[in-house]
Amino acid sequence: MAETLTISGLEAWYGESKVLHGMDFNVRAGEVVTLLGRNGAGKTTTLKAIMGLVENREGSIRLDDAELIAAPPFEIARKGIAFCPEERGIFSSLSVRENLFLPPTVAKGGMTIEQILDLFPNLKERLDSQGTKLSGGEQQMLALGRILHTGARFLLLDEPTEGLAPVIIQQIGRTIRQLKALGFTILLVEQNVAFASGIADRHYVVELGRVVDEIPGSELEARLDTLKSYLGL
Ligand code: ATP
């Protein structure tokens, strides 16, 4: 399933307020690509717009030849695209196992529970614990495991490292590399440049609802000062 996501002239509004002003970028099959930018630049809104979760959007979102700009979220999910929100969305009254099985399957070939537990051994002991009993890191792993179970192959991940300890961040980084090796395609929103630099093929810099620069992974080190000035670091 070789599929490229091509975003052209993407605009989005919350009510009267325009937040995306013509985003242009692409993510090719099998790549890990990041959106980097200051708070409020529009990175999360971009992921939500791709997933159909921002009602008011214009422009083009194509998965190969399929135009998704007007598609409802369930149709986008059925194309194998899944969104893992920053707040993770774990149902606290449900067990880990119940959370894992909650989203409907969208395609054949979703990971089995055994495969998910191989990726996230920490969850093994926790299968029957309630969502609320999990640490932040375990919740992030559960949120990732849950979308892997659905059969989605194109993953939109919103700041998976947010608020996590360095050792857990390393573990999430290893998992993303494993997912890439398994052929998943990943669009990642990140604030943590060190994390992003270790895992991504390419980076797009987002400012005020537009892509203002593209940095290949191999050039990030050399262009770190430029990137830091974009990010106000
Ligand atoms: P952050 O890392 O802070 O989430 P971001 O780059 O992901 O930053 P967005 O969350 O996409 O930025 O927000 C872009 C702009 O849209 C911001 O000005 C934000 O205040 C505004 N915004 C986000 N969500 C809503 C909403 N539900 N209603 C109205 N405005 C919103």
C-alpha cells in the first residue's frame, strides 16, 4: 500500500478565526516527517484537518489520487489514517484491554494484542488495570497501541513525548523507528527538536499557519541555529 499524502493550499478556521493559511507539504509512503513550530503555529490543527476533525477547511488533502478535503472522519479512518491526539484520549473507566479493542478495525492486518504487547511490554502487566491507573508514558503507549490495532498504516501523532521522562521518550523513539521499519508512514508534531532529529526523514517548519521551510533530516544538525530561531529557542 504505497500511498503519498499531499497537502496543498490547506486552510482551516475555528469559527471566524482563520488558523491555517495555505499549508503545502507532503509525506511519502514509509517516511517519518515532522511538523515543527512554535506554540499556536497550527500544527495540531493541521493533523485535525487531515483527519476531518476541523469542520471548516478548504484546499486539498490527497492520499494518492483520493481527495479527502470534504470527507468525514470515518471515511478518512477507513483510508487507513489514524490520529493519536496530544491528550491521548484514554478512557479512564475502561481497562487497558478494553481501550485497546475500542476503536473499530479499519483495515486488515492490524496488530494483534500479542504484537502490541511485544512493542510495549510495559502494558503486559497492566492489561486489566483501569486507564486512570497508568503513568503518562503507559497512556501514550496505550494510545499508540490502540491505533495499531485498527489496521491504520498512516499515523498522525501529536506530541507523543509531551510531559514524559527522558527514558520513556527514548522508548517512544525506538517504537517509532520500529514502526517505520515495519512500513508505517508517520506524520509527527513535535516541540522536542532532539527527539525529532533522531527519528525523522524530513522536517517542515510551520509559522502562522504556513509551511515556511523544509529541512531534510541529514541537514538538521547543520541548520540547528536557523531552526532554533524559527522556534524562538
Ligand atoms: P500547540 O503546540 O500550542 O498546540 P500548535 O502549533 O499545535 O500549537 P494549534 O493548536 O493548531 O497550534 O493552534 C493554532 C491556533 O488555533 C492557535 O492560535 C490556537 O489558539 C487556535 N485554536 C486551537 N484550537 C482552537 C479551538 N478549538 N477553537 C478556537 N481556536 C483554536
